[in-house]
Amino acid sequence: MNIGLLAVDSRYPNLALMKISSYHKAQGNRVEWYSPLSRYDKVYLAKVFTFTPDYAYFLNADEAERGGTGYDIGKVLPPEIDRAVPDYSLYGIDKRTAYGFLTRGCPNRCKWCVVPQKEGNINPYMDIEEIAVEGRNRIILMDNNVLASDYGLGQIEKIVRMGLRVDFNQGLDARLVTDETAKLLAQVKWLKHIRFGCDTQAQIAECERATALIDKYGYKGEYFFYCILLNDFEESFSRVNHWKQKGRRFSALLPAVPGFAQSQPKHSPMAEGPGRLGR
């Protein structure tokens, strides 16, 4: 079979498409990025966002399958594809780096976030050993709230034992950082910094508390804060400025949410991840 892959609205590496590529290559099929000049037996279209335009041109294929939040919030990959090791060569990702999720879902119900609607409450998903394969030891983890899960905390303990370098690139929930959790986080080898969500004024104090606890256990690295932009620009910028004024160990980003500030969402498209086609 000749398989075409089409990322409709994002140039970020798409974990679902990487898994689809890996699965079909293992079946002996030819896999490539879609070109209208070629004929395909099947084309997979992945669309991340609901507010972006669809692919509006003729598809030169016998069959087309669409997936991702931008098409269908409930559609998931078949298990045999979902558990495949991603084809990192699709995006030229270096041989030390891997992407994945340890948990899926989130117990919070933030008004700007679609994760609970898509994935429900937090649940175990994969073991770190299923992600850190083939000698890959720099791991980008896209869990939405890993600290809310006992399983997730157990996986972080395993990450420490394995000596992996990691980044929870969707941010941690500072409200869940206890003294014990802070001690654990201080032992992790972070790729660059520890990320937290700081989405309201009330969370500033929680982030201050959490970072102080982690520092107490010897962490000397940097922190990064997602300060989500909703409708109140002044309030949102005040959160960013709070962290920037604290010095070089603290930095912040002001991403916006469609439907509130009419811009891009906080999380990267890749965070849509392996369990959802096009996530």
C-alpha cells in the first residue's frame, strides 16, 4: 500500500502521525508526506484545532481517514497503532529524544481546556520504559496533570532511578506539590527547567510555595510558568511580570486561548498525542 500523511493545520511534530507511520512501515507499506502529484491507497489527515480551516483541495487517494481534535474529539487510534513506537524519522527528531504520555486526562475542569471532555479523569497510560526506548534518554512528556496521579508520581520515581532527562512540557500543577513531591522533583534531571501553570492570580502564591519547597531540597535550576491569557490583558500581563521581576531563574510565557483572547492555545499541537488521531 501507498500511504500518505497530511498535517492539516500544524507544523509541529504530530505523535499520532508518527505512530501511524511506524505501524504501516512495519506492515511493509510505503509511507510519505502527502503530495497531490502522487496517488495513494490511503491518506491520513490530522487536524489539531477546531478554529483552523480544513484541507480544501482534491485528495488523490482511494481512501481518506480524518482524525484529531479538529475533526472529531472522540476519535482514537486503534490499540495496535497507539502502542507503536513513533517513527521519529518522519520529523527528523534526533536519536536521543522521545515523546509520550505517562497518564491521560485531568481531574480539573478549566474552562479553556478540552482535555477532560476528550479524555476524562486522569488514568495511567504508558510506562516510561515504553517511551525511553532505543537508547533515547531525553524525554518530552506531555501529561496534562501528572502530579494528580499516584501512578504518575510512581513513574517520576522511576525516571529518577533510570537517570533520564525529562521535560513535562504542559506544565505541572503547583497546588499539588507537597513536601514529599518537592523532594522528588528536586531529584529529577530536567532538560532545561521545571514548568508550572500560573493561570490565575491565586496560583502565583501556590507557585511561590511550590518553588520554595523544591529549592529547599537542593534544586538550583530554572523555572518556567505558563500564564494563560484570557480576556483580561492587564491581569494576565501582571502574572508574567511577577515572574520576570524575580530574576534569571524565572521566566514566563503568555499564550492565549481561542474563544477568549482569540489566539493560539497554551499547549503545543504535539500535546494532542498518540491516543488521539491528530493530537
